Amino acid sequence: MTTETYRDAWGIPHLRASSALELARAQGRVTALDRAWQLEVERHRSQGTSAAFLGAGALSWDVLARRARLDDTARRCFAALERRDPETADWVRAYVDGVNAGLPAGARRAPEFARTGLTPAPWRPWTPLGVWLATHILFAGFPAKLWREQAIRHLGPEAVALFATDGPGTAGSNGWLLSGARTATGHALIAGDPHRFIEDPGVYQQTHLSCPEFDVVGLAVPGVPGIAHFGHTGTVAWAITNAMADYQDLYRERLRRTGAGVQALGPDGHWHRAARHTETVEIAGEPPLEIEIVETARGPVIAGGPEGLEAGVTVREPEAAEGEKAPQGLPAGGERRTGGAEVNEIPAGGEAEALALRYPPRVTEDLGFSALLPLLRARTVQDVDRALDDWAEPVNVVQAADTAGGTLHRVAGRVPLRAESNRLRPVPAWQPGHDWHGWHAMPYAPVPDGTAVMANQRGPATPLGVEFAPPHRADRIRALLGARRTWTADAMATIHTDTHLASAAPLLDHLAALDGLTPAAARLRDRLLAWNRHMDAGSTDAAAFAAVRGAVVRRLAAHPAFAPLAEPPAYPEVLQPWLALVPRIGHALEHLLRAEELYGVDRPAAVRAALEEVAAAPPAGTWSDTHRLAPWRALPYPDAEQDAGPGLAGDHDCVLCTSAVPGLTDRVARGPAARYVWDLADRAGSRWVVPLGADGVPGAPHHRDQLPLWRTGELAPVITDWTLLERTEETR
């Protein structure tokens, strides 16, 4: 058996092996060499053990991972994979063998191990499934159900539509497909960019995988074998965006502790025993924390428990024993309130509320890994389509094209059939009508006029979701593509980097309607009305607009009408980004400004006050002076200067989607986690780039060498000619 490792000028690994299994080992090994620290962090995150070396800041995630049973779910899914698809299970094992072979050398390269005193531990066969699950568990945005519940309670049902937009914590993408009728070569082009939280090392790994069965270039997820999201096999290419589907449910559980354990009230009116055990979470520099893990028939309890959602809990006095029917009046009455500080434990027989999470792989024991090898082997869009029938999560919109002229535009994944109320907010587990009863058929969409655009807007996935992105990015991409009939791969960068901000219109309309302003405010208003609405890096007008926008957001958030939402309820810290008021108002601002009425808020007065505020102390520089990259690092650099990111163009609703949080910060935590152009005329004409580089080791030559390209919208060539690559290793 022979395995060869090559590198291109950007340090991107190109791997060639004598079989698919040997290639998987090589992929695991090279990933461990380049990304050992990242792999160690992701393994610990999937297990809920990262606070043991990262400290208390990681505790909330660890508790969620433990309580949601992520590692146990991955283990079950791998066991089911071994029974159902042993070939793929062996392939995953081979990848894990490669990771374990490469970790010792990779750890010696990565300074973070010495800083934390951490020694990498072996991966288990199911670890890649755990990494995949931990990476995507929040993609469907189930915490938004908690926000909607609060908004409905305090503002009314109309608040759901008012705040229904891709907001804090969501992941999105741009993607577009041009058939051969729209290109200079007569063959299709697929291009786009996934929008994720920017991490260091990056969430995508450029790679080239070659064996006698297949030869594929694409963007891999470190820790997961193959190329799942964005790939080009030479004759067919595919790409995805987040479908914004809703496929996870939250249930309000009524639990009680008995002498034998914990019971949950079911929809049949009877009490049923819940699974229960305790686990200990280690925390660097602090005493360990013991947590109780409870799982009902609906799913794992992720917040609250037999002692309630918070210290002061509602206690009821049910009289039924296990299996007996609860008293008829139980759901509605008979409650008494206990003092918060005095409550440590509910007596046996007392009842309290909790939140359980139901998510597909916990139910089906399937994470969709059976799609991965068929994707690598695909030669046509029909092959891609068949492979995606096994896809589970996250639920994606997929575009594909092949060299024979075939195209594909479909949704892939698993979305349960259930009541509409399940999609909107937490539902009562003790009431009938909220169970799952099958799965949605995945929608397909045409490719009209040889063009398909996906940007998380309402489209083929509309029946499957609640909150979608505004149509601005999709509309702008269509307009740009429509400006000329024929396109080339090199021209795609003009779309990737477009900075027009259509969502600025409602605020500018409010500014135009103002009169009686101070001279300084009138000058600023006139300047913004003359602005070209592009969030360019060097634009002082863009900086001024962002300042006014932020001031409007803060004034709206401070209005008494929203006061009940200003303090999020006491849910786990890791869920708070979905519950914070200022980001919610910031991302929904155009809806709030355009609504006929907004809960008695005087919006013209708020806009006037914000304009006067900024006119009195305008920003001194350009947009990129404050709109700076702020990538997430599990372990921040010891030198704060190393953490200073470059200034960027773009904004949340631009095609160049570099997301700040209006009213809170101009810093960019989310943006294009990669860019790609797949050329079906000649794969060597394809292009790609990532925000930092191929190597995860700080200070290494290829750690940040792609950052200048990424920042300016340039792309690196995809090299597929082995004679143009440098062979760095050969094993037999």
C-alpha cells in the first residue's frame, strides 16, 4: 500500500493512495499534522470535556453537550452505521487510525499543548460523528424557539413575523449555479461562500483526495473524513447552503423526583420513569461540577430538571404513582411558589418544569455518514442526488452540475412531520398532539434560465422553516448575474465581494422624512441620503450610516415596550445569543422600521435622536476602522496584538456578508468561512480561498498566508496537476 502527500504553494494537502481506506488514513493523518490543536478541541467539545483545560468559559457548552447526550448519540450512530453500512464504518475507522497516527507529531508542532499542559488522547471510532454533531447541533437554531416564546408572551403572536430573520447565532451561505448556457465555456459554474463564525484554525480545510476510485478536490470539515459540503470530482461538482429548516423541537417537561429516580408526565396523562445518571465536569482552576443527566421519552433534558428551570421553582403535589394517571386538574392548577434561595431539592412527589430537546439523530441513530463515500464516487448529478437521499443533518439546499450539462437544485436532510406549534416555540410534553409522525419529502427546485441562487432566503425550503434571511443577498446576486449573459470563473469574485446594502433603505427613508434638524444633523442626513449604499472598507459614509443605525437600535431596545425582553430568562449561557434583545432588534431593524405600528414606539423620534447623537460626535474614520475581523480561538493568543484582525468591507445583508451586531459591535465574528468557484469546463480553472490558511499552527508559513487574498476577494487556483505539486512524504 502506498500513500503520497503533496503540497501546493499554499501548503494545501493533496493526497494520493492505493485505496479508499488508505486515503482515509492519509486524510486523518495529515489533518492531525496540520490541525492537531483544533482536532483536540473539537474532540473535547463533542464529549463535553473542554472546560477541563479551557476553564470556566467553556463550562456552559460542556454542560449542554453532556445534557444533550452528544457523545452518546455519536456512539449510537456509529454502532448503527456498523450494522447498516459496514463499508462506511470501516472508512471512518481508517480516518480515525490516521488521526491517531498523526496526533503525536502534530501536537509537537502546536504550541497550545504546551501552554495548557494538555496531552492529546486517542480518538474513538465515533469521534468524527461526535465532531460533526457538535459542529451542527445549533444550526437549526432551536434556541430561537425560546426567544419566540418570550416575544409572543410579551408582545403578541405578530412578533414572530416581525423578528423572523436570520439573526444572532445562525449560519448561512451564498451560492449560485450557472448552466453552460450562461458561461463562456459552455459548461456550468458553481460559486459561493459559506457564512460561519470565523475560527482560527478555520472550519474548512482545502484538500485534494485521490485514489483509483475517485479524485476529488473540496472543502473538508477537520475531524470528518471525505468532503461533505463543497466538492468537485472532475465530472460533477456540488455546493450547499443552510436551508434554514426547523428540525429540532423543545418540550416543556413536568418532572418529579421519586425514591426510585425521576419521572416525567407523558401525553397519556401518566407518569413514566426517565433515564437518569450523574456526570462530573472538570473545570481548570476550579472545583469540578456534578450535573444530573435526565432523558425523557421526548429527548434529553437540556435545561432545568426535577428542581426546576431556576432556583425559585413551581412545585405541585401530584398524587399518582408511576404508571397511574395524574389528577385531571394537574396541568392547570394546584401550584405553590417556593423561595428561590431556600430551594435545594424538590421532595419526592413534588413537580417542576424542564426543557427537553428532540433532534433527529437521537431518534434515528443516523447522522447521514452513508452519503459521504457516494459523494466522493459521484460522476453525475444523478449520483449526487442519490447520495443526498442518505443525508441527515444539517438540512441544506444543494446545487450541483456535471460536465454532461445536468443540474440539480434540491433540499437534503431530515425534517420531522409534526404540529405547527412545535416549530414556533417549546410545546408541553404532557399534552397530546406534539409527537413526530414521519418525515417531510425533500423539495426540489428548477434552474430557470440556467441560473439558480441560494442565500438562505425563502425558496424550496420554505415549507420546512420559520426564520429565513431577507431576500437582499439573493436578489442582489440575481441582479448582478443578470447584468451580463456570459460569465467566466475569474469574474465570480465581483459577485463574492459586492457590498451593496439593500436593507439600509428603511432607515434612510426615515431620515429623509425628518425636518427641523440641527445644522450638523441636517448635513449628516443629506450626506447619508447621497451615499451609494455600499459598505466599502474605505467609506466614511458607511461608517456614519453604521453609527446612526447602531444608535437607533440602542434607542429602540431601551424603549419600555421591549423592557420585558431586555433581561433574557435564566437559560444556559450558551443559548443566550439567541435571546439577547439588542442583537434581535439589530438584525430585524428593517422590519421594525417598516411595520405599520410598533407597540407605541415613536420611531421617527428615535431616528431623530440617533441622528442628532451621531452628528454631535461622528465617527472619525472609515468603515473598516471599526469593522474588523475577530476570529474565535479556543485559546486566545498570549500577545493581544496578535488578536487584532484586519479591517473589512461588507455587512450582514451584503453579498459580502461580514456580520457585525448593530447596536452592540462593529467587529466581525461571522463571515465567509471559505469562497469557491467550481468550473465544470476544466477543474483546474476552479478557485478557492479560506480566511486564514491551510495550517493550524500559529506562526507557520501557511497559517495566515491566504488572509490577504480573502480580505480583498481574490482566490487561489485549484491545482490538480500532480507535476505542479511538491511531494513532501511517501509511505509504503
